[in-house]
Amino acid sequence: MSKTLIRGARILGGQPQDVLIDGTSIAAVGTGLPADGATVVEADGLIALPGLVDLHTHLREPGREDAETVLTGTRAAARGGFTAVHAMANTFPVADTAGVVEQVWRLGRESGYCDVQPVGAVTVGLEGRQLAEIGAMAESAAAVRVFSDDGKCVDDAVIMRRALEYVKAFDGVVAQHAQEPRLTEGAQMNEGTVSGELGLTGWPAVAEESIIARDVLLAAHVGSRVHICHLSTAGSVEIVRWAKSKGWNVTAEVTPHHLLLTDELVRSYDPVYKVNPPLRTEADVTALREALADGTIDIVATDHAPHPHEDKDCEWARAAMGMVGLETALSVVQHTMVDTGLLDWAGVADRMSHRPAAIGRLAGHGRPVSAGEPANLVLVDPDYRGTVDPAGFASRSRNSPYAGRELPGRVVATFLRGKATVLDGKLT
């Protein structure tokens, strides 16, 4: 079994220590560890974190390999410091059967760049009318524990209740895309001052908040787990905070782009800023950052949504919604949360590794950087500053809202069960 000695890394931003990897596990953590027979990785000035876990990734395969594949998506994930991602169900065919989720799971195992845990659809074809094969997906080789119709809302309250009751049997969770469809028909951006000035159909905050309010009540009623995808408004924060104060089993995520970008960018009419849910106001961004800092929002999830250039290089109204995010997520979190003093690096590990792994019931990830634990690690250079250039992405798609923007931090190395998937910032 191969050995790797990471020398002088600051674990969770603490004092420099060595980390000895032996095979797939961390053998020792300390100072002055011997390098006998080990490959040495010099980590002076680097932060060591547990491998990141994304609860919300679109890998597009099967069916839209022109935008992304499991292989290219997991390469992008590794470049971003992720050792596990949850692949959303809105593929073609939809991941609503045991056969499709097992296909995605096996493609992930073959890629070798990070673990891929499929998310199963809640309803057949994401159509919201009939429950999918939830039990069969849970019992499959993929052992699905997260179910979502993401991209569409489970807007039927009876269907949502039945799904919450069903997943309770095996400690699963329903991850809701909170969007009341009647309130968002033809919506193009956040409803507010900017939409009024631009004459674009608005997407009101209440369309998100009303679904979240309903679903936390349903989850409490049946005693099940509900997770709120890509929470984006200050009002949604207050509803989740209230639900948690009741002791209900509610978790929520925020995307990096909702922590940084606002609807003012839509004035450019650049479709790279078109996303679901839409970019909101500066007041919403502030509320989201504060909620992530105080734990009301549990995790950061990328909602990595790759598109081929023809789906974005067009007029605003016709453009697809979504942004790529795996390779820039940690930099945006450092910029918005760490460099602002809202989170320390231990907090980043909690929101981007420990908690997402716990919500997804993903064993072997989100573990402490200590002896005896799986060697899933990322080394980050927090002092790096660089301009984002999507041309250098490992993802097949280039629809990044950060192109040309300077962001801090760089993933120097990623280790998946002791094997380097990234070294010196490059895929191995």
C-alpha cells in the first residue's frame, strides 16, 4: 500500500501538522512524522480540510452528455476539492428507477475522481403525479437516501406528504425545489425593482417561501426529514429558523452564487446570470450569509448546472437556467464567508463536508482529519488570488458567472481514500 506524508498543513486552519496517509486511511497526525517510504507533499501555508461533499450536482449523464458527463463532472469536482457529489435526477431518462440510479453510481465508480451518490426522483418523470420507485432505489446497489425532483417543485401537497412518509421508513430525505409553479409562470428573474425597470416577468420571493412553509409543516406532521434546496430569500431563512426552533427535522442549503451575486447583474442581459432560483437582492445576500454563519442554513451546495454554449449564448428569454460551480465553490465561500470573518475554516469544513455528508447519510465522508479516518482530504492555498478563466475548467461546460472575476484561494491537492486526484492544482 502506498504512503503519502503531507508535511506542515494547517488542519482546519490550526497550527501546522503532518498527516501520514497509509493506503486508504490516515495513519497518523502530528509534528515531525517520519517520511520512511512515503511520497512527501509539502504543505507549508496550506489549509487541510476533509474532502468536500456536494449535496446538489447536475452531472447530466445519461442523456445530456453534450453538457457534462459523470467523468468530466467528477474531474471538475476533484479540481474543486470535492471527494463526493450527489447527482440530481433530472437526466434523460430521469433517475426514477433502480436501473438508472445504479447506472449513474457505476459510472461514478469507474471515473475514480470522486464518489457519486445518485439522487432519486420523487415522482415518475419529475411530472409530480405519481411517486417514483423510491423503495427500489433505496434498496438498489446505489443505496439512494436523497430524493428530489430538483428543477421542478413537488407542488402537490398530497404527493409531498406521501413521499415524506415513504422515505421515513429507511431514514431518507426529500430535497425540495421550492417553487410554486403558478406564481412563477414565465418568470425570468427576481421580482423587484430591477425586474420592474427592465420589464422582465418577476419571480416573487413568496413563490419559494410558501412552499417551504408548507413543507416544514408537512415534515413535522409526519415526523420525517425535509431538505430545502438552494434557499435564496431572507423570508425563507426566517421560515427555516422558525421550523428549527420547533425542533423539526429541517435542513437547508445555499449556493455559492446566492452568497455573492445579486439581481443587479441582470441589467447586463447576460444569460450567464439566469438561474433558478433567480439571483436576489443585496438584502437577501446579507441574510443568507448570516444564516449560513449561525447554522440556520446547514450547508453550501453548488447546484452545478452545466449547459452547452448554445443554450446560454442566446437572448435572455430563450436561455437555459443554471451556472457551473464545482470548481469555484470553495473560492466563493472563502471570499464571502472566511475573508469577511463570518466563518473560520473549521466552519467551512462543517458546512461543506461534515453536514452535507450527514444529511445525505454518506458514510466515509465528512469525517475528521485524524488517525484512523478515511483519507479524503483537500489542501487549499488561502493566500492565492487569481482571475477565473472558464477555458481552463475540467467541466465540459463554461457557463460560469465568475469569468474574469478575481477570487481568493486555490485547491492544491485532493485525496480520495488516499489516492491523489489532484496535485499541484492539476488532475492526476
